[in-house]
Amino acid sequence: VPKAVVSRTRLDCEVAVVGGGPAGLATARETAAAGLKTVVFERDHAIGEPVRTSGGSFVKPLVALGIPRRCWHEVHRIRVVGPAVQAVKNYRRPFGCVLDIRATYQWLAEQAVDAGAEIRLKSHVGRAIEVGGRPAGVEVRDALLGPLDVRSDVVVDASGHTGFLARAAGMRPANERAAVGLELELHAPRWNQDEAAFWLGDHVAPGGYGWAFPLGGDRLRLGIGLVRPESRAEPRDLLQVLRQLVEREIGAGATTGPIEQHSGLMPVLDPRQVRLTAPGLVVVGDAAGQGSTLLGEGIRYAIAAGRMAGRAIAASRADPRALSSYDDQWRRATQRDLRLAHAVNTRICSFRDEDWDRAIRRLDALTPRQAGAVFATSFSPGWAMGVALSHPGLIRSLARAGVAERRARRQAAMDRSRSNLAT
Ligand SMILES: Cc1cc2nc3c(=O)[nH]c(=O)nc-3n(C[C@H](O)[C@H](O)[C@H](O)COP(=O)(O)OP(=O)(O)OC[C@H]3O[C@@H](n4cnc5c(N)ncnc54)[C@H](O)[C@@H]3O)c2cc1C
């Protein structure tokens, strides 16, 4: 029987954005606002669904990004619970918050479509189309239009943790290390809606941490995040342990549900291992490993990076060299903090209970403001000076994390070159 001939439709645009997460939507808003024909291809049926993230964030940077206040629930208290000790930090003004993911991502989508971008849902991107050795579009399976050959001047890889176009182009390594997370959204009227909490230690999250994030309306997100390959534990088993710990505090049976279940994966990349731009291809968000791996927090970073990328793409129409301004601006704004977060992440993955208790005692000794900078991965020189004066041990241990990470990287490079020589 002869095979049916599937005709492919051609779609031309100036910017093809792969992925309708925060990074892709923020990029699309900027390129569309600059008058570039922009199309976002999202494989799922809706923006912000399914939820694959937890939404923990910080009020100040979200306000600076212009995200509407209705998109988050604020907390005034952050508690870190170790095997034997705990640290509690209270904030007069709301400091941390938990994002309503659908509301936030859909607000970003509204911004993009209002600026003139098109969003195509159930539109799955396959591989890049190359012309003259550089990306010139993508192949797409679109639920409404069928197979598409999309031709574009620039392709934006905003595909999240896979970063599959960037990887194929050799702009980033594979996810040799990644955080896996599983979370239940529960009804928990007795949980203090003003408090977010973290649990650390072998009994609850070996090589990771557990969390309780309130989001208003008596809802509570309980989750476990673990770094692979260091941790081999099963998040679903640990989630039971965490739920018991929470119910020990607020009463047996005081959490009901789940009403939702979320799971996902976040890359743990050293920011220096990733190239953000190449002719015809730009990488943003998790695809470029742009989150903080200290607490596994990437949403606000993805939005900020998307905006920088979108503006640079627009500017590159007049002068192609302007594309690299995205890379420069991003590294200037975040590289120091994200490198340090990566170094600390590498170190704490092997922490045992006594290490956690020591670290939590150190955190407890910090002022709420100093501790807040740690939670928010904001290690300014002013912060380091202040902490160095009052708590030199903490600065020494951060420095040790940096040294250990450099050593591990050198060793990995030597191992790679040895195995290359051997093959
Ligand atoms: C369990 C877990 C908990 C987390 N908790 C937090 C937290 O509390 N706070 C925080 O700030 N960050 C958190 N993060 C990280 C945060 O989710 C990411 O940093 C953020 O989502 C990155 O945004 P992005 O747009 O780069 O990628 P994503 O949000 O992953 O968006 C990528 C989009 O691309 C689409 N896509 C992928 N492949 C294709 C394809 N081939 N064709 C078309 N579309 C495609 C996907 O469907 C998706 O919509 C967490 C991550 C995980 C896994």
C-alpha cells in the first residue's frame, strides 16, 4: 500500500521561540514589542500547565520585574529545619513568596500576545532546520496546522531542562547533574500561611531538601528535591516522611489531598559551561542552566534572561554584533552569584547530618537580612564583608566550596581527556 504523502506547511517568521515557559514568553514579549514577527511553539495544551515547578521566589526581584502582586502569596517567616537544630528568620516586610504558576505564566503570555507574538499550543518542535551550517528554523508537529517547516532568522531555545537545540549545537553539555523534584499540593488549614519551611538531613532528603510552601487559601505545597546522580533516594518515599513530619507539627490528618501533583527536573550546570548565543540560535532559561542551584530557583532568572535575550535579538537586526550583548549583560548581572550557588550545591550534596546542623547553626547566627541574601543567592561584596566581620567561618566554608568545585572540575576535565586519549 503506498504511503500517504504528508504535506508540510511552510511558516515564515523572524523569531521562532521553542517553549512557552517563563523564559520563552519573556523573550517573545520583547522581540514582538520591537516589531519582529515572533511565534512561540509550546508542546503542551495550555500555558502554565501542567505545573512542573514549585513557585518559591522573592518579593523584591518580582516587583522589580513588574510581575503583578496578585500572582504570589507572601510569607514573613522562613524556617530551616535540620536533623537536630533549626533556624527561624522573621521579616517585618514580606520577603519570600510562592507564585501562582498558572497566573504568572499566563500573565507573561498575555504580555507576549499583547505585544503581537503568536503562541501556538500543542505545537511540538522536533529538530532545527539548518541552512549553510546554521539554524534557519525548526520542524514542528502542530495540532491544528499539521507538520510545519518553520523558517526564521533566529531560533530561541527556551525548551527548559532538555535544552535540546543548544545541546545539538554544542552550546551546552548534557544534564550530567540535575535536580529532580516531586511535590503535592495539599489542603492544610492549620499550617501557618505566613511561613515557608525547608527540611534538611538524611532522614528526609539525602542529597537535597524538602519544603513546605504555603500559597494562600489554606493550600500548602509539600515537596522533595534531590540532586542526581549524588542522591539515589526516591522522592515519592521521602514525601511520605515529610508529610509525617509536617503532621507531627500541625496534627495527624491535618493535611488532606493531594489536590495537585507536580514533578520536574532542573539542570545543575556551571554557568561557564554554556554558550548563550551562536549565529541563528539563542538559549534562555533552564535550557541555558540559568537558575540558582542553591535552592533550585529559576523562574525570576528565566524571565530576566528572556528579556535581555529578546532585546538583544531586536538590537541585532541593525547590528548583528549586538546579539552578544545578551551574553555580556547576563554574565555581568548573575555569573558571580550563580557560580557560587553551583559550587555550594556541589558541596552540600554530600553533606551528612552533622554538616547540616553545623550549617544551620551558622545560618541561625546571621541577621534576617544576611540570611535572606543566602536564601535569595545574592552574594554581593557588601554582604560578604558584613558576614566576614561577624561570621568568618561561613565565608571560609564558602571559599572551601569554591576550591572543592574547581578541583572537581579540573579532575573531570583530566578524566575526559584521558578517556579521549584511550579511545
Ligand atoms: C520540582 C521543581 C521545583 C522547582 N521549584 C522552583 C521554585 O520553587 N522556584 C523557582 O523559581 N524555580 C523552581 N524550579 C525551577 C523552575 O521551574 C525553572 O527554572 C523554570 O521553569 C525555567 O523556566 P524555562 O522557561 O526556562 O523552562 P520551563 O518552565 O521548563 O519551560 C519550557 C517549556 O518548553 C516546552 N517545551 C519543551 N520541549 C518542547 C518542544 N520540543 N516543543 C515545544 N515546546 C517544548 C515545555 O512544555 C515548557 O512549557 C523548580 C524546578 C523543578 C523541577
